Amino acid sequence: MSKEAMVVVGYARVSTENQLENYSIEEQTDRLKAYCAAKGWSLRKLYVDGGFSGGNTNRPALQQMLTAIRQGGVDAVVVYKLDRLSRSQKDTLTLIEDELIAHGADFVSINENFDTSTPFGRAMIGILSVFAQLEKDQITERFTMGRIGRSKAGYYHGGSHPPTGYDYKDGLLVVNEYEAMQIREIFSRFISGKSINSISRYLSGRYTTKWTPAKVLAVLKNTVYIGKVHFRKVDYDGVHQPLVTVEEFNTAAHLLESTSERELKKTNAQRNPFRAGYLLSGLLYCSRCGARYSANHGYYKCYSRAKSSQQFIRDPNCKNDNWEIGRLDQLVQQEICTMISQPDLLKIVSKAAADRHEVKIDRPALQKRISEIDGQIAKLIDLYQVGSIPMDTITQRISSITTERNQLQEQLNTPDLAPAVDRFMQAIEDYKDGYDTGDIDNQRMFTASLVERILIDGQSIDIRWRL
């Protein structure tokens, strides 16, 4: 079939960011009609997607067009610009090669002045789709940078569901006094030794707001309540009014992981096997079979050996030792006192944290290398534009250094060890100040703020510190 007798369809798209683009749906369709008329082609139909992103192929008009192409009789698809079809390199190549060309339809882009009926045109598809993808990634990066900038300025990101305790008005978090009263009560009751379950039951019975253990736990973890805005694992100083003090939040944080999450697990269990009332409840594990230890008739016993609850048995043949409750409590207290009385305690804690986590990251060096890579990508794009280096060489190089950049960015986003060390040192101070005068609930929380778990192997114990 000669090109003069070609039957073609046109496709136009404007994304949700159309106000940033220089061509409207009307302009695209006018250009398509004029181009086809000049070529003498029969423009069977125009398919238009208004307000759809080019980042995926979930667009109604695009899918209708593909259906028509599969049915046959379409010689070519004409678009004003390549990225109107897709901004994804993978989607662009898939649409053209697996959908259009596979069903006998060529692809023509007016702006780039090429079509896939020629070898050069097919080569250009791969080249330009690389840069369509690059442009999409740059738009995403600019959007992300905008959110980071808003966070640094202290503004909450908004959304249909502001955090409990606040209303979202005119771009700001405004205190909702009725809900804020409940938030403050959550922190107060938790710090005083109340469990997550008991707090959720108390609030649900006292207020109209529906509270679950999971919701209480989320409140205790949310730094928005001390005036922070959280984005991408970083807390920025917010412009909104905090609901609790930093001291209250930090105190709750020291107890949170060990106490609240354990209580939340209890909610989902058929029974309450790790019941409160004993100093080491929820901290003891059998190093032989992996089961927990529970307090039973004056002893801490491996569930697998005691067989007091079938659902917690790991190995019915386990014979790990029982420990008299008072004796093991005293031994653990002695180990804690020995640890916190070391003259070089800070050095010991810092080394333990470094051994457990990654070595401290040289962030300035990482940031410098990322900037160098960004510069290299910009230079490669310039080289492509002047045509001094083959495109396949440029594409391979961009792909290689982009992989390196992503790996460096992941390292850069890794949190420092310093906050973990600070929390542990503060937990030690709290233990020193409050353990001796506290009741069993408070003593258990002070212990759990330092100890993550205790592994029992016969008459030996291995204390894993919370670092």
C-alpha cells in the first residue's frame, strides 16, 4: 500500500500537569489533521486522552485505539510528539513493537519528523524513548524536591485524613481540641505504665472517637505531636502547634517498641500468654527451639517443654532448663547494673551499636559523588544533542551511572547511629532514676527499654541489648 493511500489514526494526550506544557489537545488535533491532509492520508479517527499521565498505559482512548489496531485495517498511528504516546521507555517500545508494528501499523511522530517505516525511524524510537523516560524522572524529582522544600519549611503535606488531634485548613494543621485532649491522655497513660490494650479500651469507652490498639500505637510513634513534619525518613521542624512535650514523647519512645508492640501482638492472639506481672515477661526466648519462655508456677519455662499452650510449641522434644523466677530476675538485674556501671559506658554502647548496624556513612563524600554523576548525565545529554557520540554508547553509560547513583542515594538515606545511641543512653539514665522506686509494671518497662530479648540455653543466658 502506498503512503498516499494510507489509513491512519491519530492519538493526542494531555497529562494532569497540562498547565506546564506548551500544547493543548486542540493544538495537537489541529496539527494531526493538517499533517495527514498534507500527506494525503485518510485520518480515520482521533483518539484523545485528556488528563491522563504518560507514565502508564491505563488510558481509555489509548486502549480503544489498540483494540482497533488489533482488528486490522490501520496502516499507521500519528502523534504530535513521542511523549504523547508514553513517557515510559519500556511502555514506548512495547506499544510500538508489540502492538503497532506487530499488527501492521507504523508509528509516525510529527514533532520528531520520523516514522517506523524506515530503519532510521525505528532506531530513533529507542533513542527518544530514553529521553522521554529521563524527562519523566526529572519531573518526578522536581515534584519530590518540592515536597522536601515544603517539609523543610515546616508545612504538613495535607491529605484527606489529617493526623488525629488536628484539622487541615488552608494548608496548615490546626489543633482540634477535642481530639488533642485524647492524644495527650494517650501519652500520659502510657508513660504511667498502662498497656496499649487498656488505653484503647479506656478511650473508646470515654470518647466518641473509635480507638484500636493499632491506632494508639501509631499515635505514640508519630512525631507530628511534638511539632515535626516527617518526609522520607527525616523529621523537620513544623510550623504547627505540638500536642505533647519532647520529653513526654521520648519517654514513651523508650518504652514503645518493647511494651506497646508486645501488647499489640497480644490483641491478635487467642490467649494472653505473655501476661504482665513478671519482670521479664515477653523478653525470654529458648535458644534451642526458638519458643518463648513464660512464667508458670514460680518458674520461667520454655513453651515447648511446658506444653502449656499448643500454639506456642516449636519443638515438643525440647528439654531446655526451667529457671526459678526470682533467681533469673536477680541475675538479669545484676547484668544490667554491671553494664551501666562501666566507666567507659558511652564508648561501649557506641561500639555495640556500630557492630550491630552499618559503619557510619561519609555523607559529604556520597553527596559529592552524586553531584558528579548528575553532572556527567548532563554532559552526556549535551553530547547527544551535538551528535558527537553514538547514541547506544550514551544510553549504556547513562544506565550504568544511574544505577550507581541509586545505590549511593540509598546509602545516603541510611539513618545515623547517633540517635540510637542517644536513646539507649537516655534509657540507662531513666533506669537509674526510676527502677528502684517503681512498681513491677514500671520496673518491667525500664528493663525492656534496655533489653530487646534474653536467650536461654540451659544455665546460660545471652542478653541482647536494645541498640
